[in-house]
Amino acid sequence: MNLSPVPGRRRRWPHVLAWAALAALVFVTAAHLATRPPAMPAFEKVRADWRPSEAWLYDRDGQLLDSERVNFERRRLAWVPLNDISPAVRTAVVQSEDRRFWSHGGVDWLAIASAARARLTILGGTGDRSRGASTLAMQLAAFLDPGLAQPGKRDWRTKLRQMRAGQALAEDWSHEQMLEAYFNLVPLRGEAQGIGAGAQSLFGKKPAELNRTDAALFAGLLPNPAADAEALGRRACRIAQAKDCSAIRAAAATLVSGEQAARFDPALAPHLAVRLLDQPGKRVKTTIDRRIQAAAIVALRRQLAGLGSDRVRDGAVVVLDNATGEVLAYVGGVGLKSTAASVDGANARRQAGSTLKPHLYAQVIEHGWLTAASILDDSPVQLDTASGLYVPKNYDHSFKGPVSVRHALASSLNVPAVRALVIDDVQQFRDRLWALGYHGLVEDGEYYGFSLALGSAEVSLVEQANAFRTFANQGRYTPVHFIRGEKADEARQIVSPAAAFIVGDILADASARADAFGADSALRLPFWAAAKTGTSKGMRDNWCIGWSDRFTVAVWVGNLEGDSMRAVSGTSGAAPVWRDVMLALHAGNPGKPPAMPEGVEARQIALPGTREPPRREYFLTGTAQTEMAAAPQAARRPRITSPVSGSVYALDPDIPIDRQRLAVIVSGSVAGYRLILDKKPLGDADAGQQILPRPGIHMLTLVDPGGRMIDRVRFTVR
């Protein structure tokens, strides 16, 4: 038998081996390319790129005031360093998720072999499921690139890509860095991501405060964050290796119910946080003084609780530093039984009520048209306006007769204020308010009309505070500042120092306001302070704004939903809060009265014909008098007082027409003056003329002896 090898077969083996090697190379190359993972970022970049969903507000000294969630995709807090995480949590997570984490290089080959063996026994029907072989490094890689763990893709290629990515991380990152990043990136129950948000929302604690039971529950959530209480308790008990699991099961039930969620910030300025925090991770150091903020909250909460939610539900407080314009306190509301607690009461625009009167009187005093001793007539008045007849009334629906400007402003009388606006000019007053920062007044003066003197315009509490702060600064205006270190704007002189001083002296005069507010109202402090209250139409808003030598305090009380308050006035609503805050600000350091500026002189004044006793009064230099009295009727400007312009008269068909004559009344000295009706002479103005009315629109004119028109009214007969 010939056993020698066949020459052709011997020659084919090298070719077969070469082709096999080539095929293997191609397969390995293809597998390498197919399982190539994405590039992993450096730890420093991951940490630097971390963006919390929250932003934080701090007081002027760097203490936390409040926080605000800005990003609603996931809830993330600040990055938590590994050393700030409870050791119990670190141990529990490593033991349950990757027990050889500290010794392998991103892939646990022993775990993979164990998982493969378990898989084979399961397929053979002889084994049970065991834990997977995914390491913390592999899971972290999937957090960094979600493409490594797409839903529904658990094939061999995805697993190999995760393994290679985990190895890449282990080569470039330390184990401490991988574990720290894992804890901050891991998705948890609900919308929480990372141990910072998870510890707060799930356990009501900080990461460093989690105990062994918390650690077991935290680790138990990782495979299935949405697990029910029973499944979570069972897994946590196994992780804790506890003999008695009753406490763990109870804790799991509490966690799943969400009852332990907590806030770690003091929640002292939620409305300001909404106003200033607009970017995730933003940290704003404000001008707020934490002590003053807390005092304002306490004062407002105490007052609202005392009044009761059936009378008033909402309020706001703003405190300014007079010298710098820094906002020292900003309380947009205090909750309690508010039905609109998220609305910022300090920034909402509400009707100003009588709080605009000081600015009106300052303007007419500044122009020299009135002085603090000038007499205004507090008697019924009717004014013809573009929208009809305007008939202002006082708060108590009574009239005081002749009163001085001091008494009219201090007692907040409405009719004298309207008369002062007639002397001034509605457009000019509107422009003054705009210059003082009331930028909600976007219409011209004609739109607001004479009711602007009584605060028909809508303003915010911050605008109110800063406009009154202008008085404290001798008429100089600068914007307010919320941010610590913000550059101050250059001051603008809006009100003359002399007028600002006189108005301040009036608003600090307890005697002048005694008729309206009593001798010992909440506005009276044991040191110098000026204040003005106001109540809007329908009792919807109640204000008190005032200043001392160092601070301006503004308070609003009302119902943010717009319904009327019940039995709440200026001195019973906002003023007690103003008083409490002022007393807290000046504890141990009382306010001092301002020095009299140049351009002001003091003079003893008598006011015959009024109920006001002689007193020492302040005047602009050159306007002082020793006696002020109401002008006699004959000295007043002649005018038609009846019929009132804009009136509509209806004829009664059951009464004879000659018995429905309309009497004409003219005030002032009108000897030689004549009346003209519809361009036809009616007769002498002092002869007690009567009009025989005919249906239609009529024009009645008063002319002087020279034929010059002095007054004119239009009325309608139907």
C-alpha cells in the first residue's frame, strides 16, 4: 500500500488557511467597526456641562433665599461631589449593581461568564435568572450617550458597544470620577435625575443624610425606578440583608406615596425668584436683606391672619434703601388662604387710590400755584369731561368747606385734590407721574381725566415705593436695584427739593390728619416718618406708602382676584403692616426729620374762615403770607353753575311746559355780564334768568361787559 501524501492535497492546505485567516480578519474588522462605541467625553467636561433644572436666589450676604425650577424636562439639582454622598448609599449601589467595580477595567468578565452560564441553564430549563453583567461604567456610558441603550435594542451588538464604551471610560476616568458621575446622571423615580434631586424628592433629605434603609431603597430603585411598593421593598430588603424587613417595607410604601418630598431652601422670596431666575443653574445675588425680608413676611402674615380671609386674602410689601435704591425686602405674597398665591402682588398693577395725591400737590406747590396754607373749597363740584359729567366725592361722603392744602392732603380729601388738578393740568400731572416711574400710564392725560387725582390709574407696589422714595431724596429720582453690585444710574431732579420737603412735612403731620385718621392712628410712629394711605374704588385695593430718613416702605393689601374687601380701610388694612416694618427697621435707631432745604421759609400763619388754628407753616421762598382765607364769592371767577355742562333734562308730558322752566345760576360778581342762549340774548346774568326748555341740544354762554366769552355750558333737553 502506498502511504505517501498526495502532492495536490499538500499544496491546497496553505491556501485554505490563508483564506480562513482573511475571512477571520474581515469578520473581526467588521465586528470591530460594527461595535465601535461613540467617543466618551472627559469627566471635567461632563461636570462643567451639567445644568441643573433649578436656579438659586441669594440675599446680599450670600445666604440662600429661594430657588426656582426653570427647566421642566428633568428635575436636576446642583452637581453633588462624591464626598457629599452618604457612604451607605455608595456601598449599597456598588454591592447591588457592580460588586467588583473597584477592581475591573470597565467590564466585569467574571460577571459576563456567570450571566452566560445562567443564560444557558435557563435555556436548558435547569436554572433561574440571575443579575445582569452590566457594570456601572457601562451604565454610565449609556447615560452619557443614550444611543448606547435605545429602547427595544438589547442585542449582542448593543451590548458589545456598551462594553467597549465602559472600557474607554475606565481607561480615561478614575473609579471615583465614574461613581460620582453615575450618581449625578442616574435617572430616578418620576422626573428626578441624580442623587441630589432624588434624595430631596424621594427621601426629603440631602445626599449626605441618607441612612442604611434609605441606601437600600435607593439601590433598589435602580433596576426599575417605577417599581411598586411591594417589589421595591422586596429588593431593598435583599440588598440590606435584613432579617426583619417590616421597617424597609413601610419606608418603601412611604417613598412610593411621595409623602417625603421637601424643599431645602427657606422659600423667603418666591415671587422675586420667578422675576429674576430665568436660566437653569443661574445664581443671583440680590440686594435683599434677609432680616428685613423675614420681618416684612411676619408683619404681613400676622395682619392678614388677624383680618381673616373672609375680609382680605392677599398682601405685598416692598422696602427700599433711600440712598441707594436697593430693594431690601420684596414680599409678593405670603400664601395663607390666598386663592391666587402664585400672582406677584408687588409687581401687579392695581388702582392707586389716594396715593397719587402727594405727587399732584408737590407739582402745584412747586409751580407756586398753591402753598401748604392755600385754601381749597371742599364742597360739591361737577366737571364736564369727554366721557360725561364727573362728580367727585370724599371717602366719607361729607364735605368740610374751606380747608388748607395741608389739611386736604393730610386728611386725603378728594374734592380739593380734584380742584388742585383743575389748577394744574391733567396732561402735565400724567407726565409727572411717568417721570416718577409710573410706566403703566401709557395713555395721555385726556384718557384718565380728572379722576387721575383720585388714583384711577393702575400702578405697581414697586413703582409706588420708588416714587415716594423720590420725596425722601429731595426730589431726586433713580431706578430701583434688585441685583447686588449693579451700577447705580445718575439721579434726575423730578421734584424741587423745596416742594418735596413741604409735602413730606405735611404727610408726617399727625395733627393735620387727625380729623380723618384720629390722633393716634397706625401712621403715627415714635420718630419722624411721612406716610400716605389710599383705597381704590370698590374697596379692592388698600395702600400705605411712606418713608423715614433711611427707608421707604410700601404695603398693599387686597384680593388678587379683584373682589372687594370687607370692612378694611387704609389705617386698618395696610397701615399696621407699614408700622410694624418701620418699627423693625428703626429698632434702636429712630428716624430723624429732614433738614429744611434752600428755597423754603417758615412763617406763622392764621386761617380765618376755616376750622384750622393758627400754626407755623412752610412756604417756597417768596410765597409766604401771614393770613390765608377763602376768597369771597364776589372775588371768584364768574361762571355758570347751573345748568351743569353735559346734563340731560327730560320734559314731563303731564306737566305744562311753562311750569318746567330751568333756572340759570351764575356765581361770582356778574354785574354787567350777559347770558346768551343758542346765539340769542337771554338777558342780564344777575337777573335770575329762567329758560323755557325746548327739545334739542342747547348752548348757554356767559359774556362780560365787553362781549368776551367767560364760560359756556352745553345741555340737552328731551
